[in-house]
Amino acid sequence: MIRAISGTVLSLEPGGVVLNVSGWGVFVHLATAEPLPVGSEVTLATHLAMKKDGPELYGFIDPHDRAFFELILLVPGLGPKTALSLLRRAGRQQIESAVAARDVTYLTRVVGLGKKSAEKIIVELADKVIPHKGARDDADADVFDMLTALGYTDREARQALSVIPTSVSGRDERLRAALSATLR
């Protein structure tokens, strides 16, 4: 099992990055929405998934994100693509806090899961995750509703929420941060 990979970023591709590892161009699916600079040296914590059409490598800047990704894979019916998609829509700490609080509304509206999937994740993982104090702002559901009322699609609203720094708290401040991030 490949648990880490180090190399130079050759190129950015949709959903991941190509790393030069000892002369090999290795594609790694990334959980982060932030692109890595081309030419930079990186080390990623990885998860290797063996599929019938070949192996796939999933990379994480933070090893805790990999651990949570692997925890999501324990939920029946959820695979690596779904787990990675969850981590792209909302950060690990926000999802962990929502799961620990058994907040189906947050998982369905902000993260974008279906109700049954959200409930399944809560049932399977609620006792296995540690909530992070202040990681998930309860105002996110309100901010999501405001963004959609302003004409944002659900996807655009989720993207705007995902780029808000965790240091920003309160409904009005989070709305301002989401709006300013989408206007850039």
C-alpha cells in the first residue's frame, strides 16, 4: 500500500495533480480545492484504491484528512469518489462536527448529500468522529439559504462556503466572506 508520495508538481488536471516521482508522471486525485503550484516539491499522504480498471491514488496535504477519508470508506455504499467529493465540498473539521452533532440539515444542504446518505454517514460515524470546537459555524445553513436566494446555484453556494476561512464566524461575517470570495 502506498501511504505517502513525494515529488515535483508537473501539472494540474481536473480533480488532481501530476507529480514527477523519480521520472514517472503519477496522477494523484486531490481532496483540496486549492491548487498546488507547478514546480513545487510536495509530500502527500495517500490512499491507494484498487479498482478493476486499475489502481487510483488519492492524495491529502493533511494526514488527518486521509484518516477521515478512510473512515468515510467504511460506510457501506460510499466509495473513494464520493468520499473525496465530500472533502472538496466542506472541510474535514466541518463534516466531523456536523456528523458528531447529528446535523442532517447541514450535511444535506451545505455538503450536498442526499438525506439517506447523510443519515447513513451519521449512523455509521457519529461515535467515531471527534467534533472540533468552532469548526462548523451553525450560520452556514443560513448563509447557504441567503446565497441561493441571491441567485447562486446550490453548487455555487457550496463552493462559496467551502472557501470561507474557519477563523470567520457569525452569519453576517461568513456571508460577506462568501460573497467576496465569489466576486474575485
